Amino acid sequence: MPAMSNLYKLYLVTDQNMMNPLNIVEVIECAVQNGVTCVQLREKNMETRDFVELGHIVKKKLNRHNTPLFINDRIDVAQVIQCDGVHLGQSDIDYESARKILGHNFKIGLTINTLADYNKYKNKNIDYFGLSTIYPTQTKSDVNSVWKASDIALLNSNTPLIGIGGINEKNAKQTLELGLDGIAVVSAICSNKSLIKVQEKVKALNNIVGSYYELKQ
């Protein structure tokens, strides 16, 4: 497993519909082989049985690369496949209930939309915060606000801060320079219509992220 500081630096959040006609498992494996360090399965409309089956397949693939797997929202699916953790939004099951159910063997990532969200959870045992959204995006229909650089600067946290929303190879560097510990991407990877394009995009993002971390050291 990557060191904690690098665990979330290039985080893929899946969108199977956007990947069509490519196979989601092939896209994920290609992405991980070329630099993605963490994967979140986000399948809002998938039947539970199908979600569990997909989760088992993806987990087996990711285990070969020591890459962690998170499940969006569905703690029941996460428990069944025994993945690394879950990611919760502000409208999902509350953090305290999730932690009570999952215990401390599962990581929990949490979306925060505002400074008020951060202040509410900053002293909880959250494994990372997902700042949503950094830029306007078509992949989330429930976005009410965009994070300002001045607000991000106030997040004095030992918990990793991961930006999501409209991030691609053109703005990845400036996004990390906001003081984030990693970037989460959806369409920048999932919207490509060939595995060669997926490989190219992930390599480009990985080079940007890698160069940024080298300069920080």
C-alpha cells in the first residue's frame, strides 16, 4: 500500500455511464497501471447484487497493485467485499453511525462543501476530506458552491484534503497549489473512449502530480 502521504494523490472516482462503451474494470486497471493511487466505485443506480459482484472483481484487480478501493455511500457493499473504505457525502448516512457500523478497520472519507462542514468534522476520525467542488462540473448535480482559495487556506488540518470537481490535466497543478494533498478526477479519465486515451490522460495527470510532490520535498 502506498505511504499515507501518497495514498490519495491521484484518486479516480468512477462513472460507468461515462466510460461507455469501454469496460469499467479494464478502465480501472489501465488507470492504476499508469499512476492512479486510489479508486472509488461510485455506482448510484446499480442493483446491490451487481454492485457487490463488480466490487469483488475490482478489489481483486486492485489488490495486485496494492491500490486501495473505496465504495461510495454503500457501507453494506463495502462490508460484503471487505474493501479498504467508504466515501460519504453530506446527504449519506451520518459519519458517527457509519463508524459505529464499520468499526476502525475501514477508512472513511467525507465530502465537505463548506467551512462549516469542516469545522463540524475536523476533530473526528476522518481519513480524508473530499473538498467539493473545486471547479464547476457536470458530474455532480447537487453542487451548491465552489471552494474559494481563501477558504481552503483556512483548513489547517492533519487530515488529507482531496479536491474534486472539474479537475483535469490543464488545472491539476494550480489545484494542488491551493494546499491540497491530492486530486480526485472523474471525467478527465472516465470520458475517454479508448484505453490508449485513458493511458495518456492518466500518465499526464501522474506526471503533473509527481512533479508537484518532487518540488515540495
